[in-house]
Amino acid sequence: MENPEKQENAPFGAEQHVIFWLHDELFSFEIALAQEITELLELNEVPMSPDFIAGAVNLHSRVIGVLSLSRFFEVPSHEKSELSRIIVLAMKGYSAGFLVDNVKEISFLPAEGEGVGNLMEGESFKSKYVKRVVTLKDFLVNVLDVKKLLDDLKDYFKEN
């Protein structure tokens, strides 16, 4: 992972994001939503959970439910490698983390970008959970709407 940029170097209108790989695509969300990034810890199975729940970990004496973003989005994954990371979310009321293939860097991204509706048609996870697509160096980065994803997960678990 590249070193985080200092806050005083933030370009005007930019937001600081954690940028990570899922298979061969880059995704990101606002760093303020992340409490910490940790190496892949031993995952304990959660009985009768949906496939996208990778398991639970004990982190700093807290039980963290870990969601595999690759499984949730139904994309191929390299999860559970030396590069895999758990991004622990900073939330009130419960503890959760996202399992990702690799964290590329923490960087500033433009607050504006192409709306996903302009880039694709049909109902896919991208049209539902990606707010916009921005360019970082020579890469396209899918900016996730984590709040929508978490709200949908809350609804899913209430119904099931």
C-alpha cells in the first residue's frame, strides 16, 4: 500500500478515499467510514449465514462480522491471499468489515465523476452501489455508496 497523502495536500474539492482491488477492478469509499485496515485474520465460520458473509474475527476483543465484497457483488476474487485485507468500518451500534483482495492506497479522489447511470445499463451491483467512476492516474475507480450498501444489508437481515 502506498503512503497516505497528507491532508494539507488535498486538491480543492477532493475527498480522501481508501482504494482497493476486487479481482481486476478498483473500488473506493471515503476513508472517514473506515476505522482501520488489517491483514486477513483467521475467519471463524458463521453458521447459517449467507455466502457473502466470509466469517467473523476477534479484533481488539471485539467480534467483527466480515462481508466478502467479491462474493456480495458476485465477482471473481483472489480473497484469502497474503495481500487480502479487512477494512473495518467505523460505525455505531455494530462492528463490520469488508474483505477485499488488496488495498492499493489511500488517496484523494475528485468529488465529481461520471455518474454510473451514464456508463452502464441494466440492474447490476454497479448501477446500485457505485455512485460514480473517477480516474486516478491511469485507472478507473468505482466509488461505492457504502451507506446504501449497509442500509440494504440491514434490510436483508431484518427480512431473513
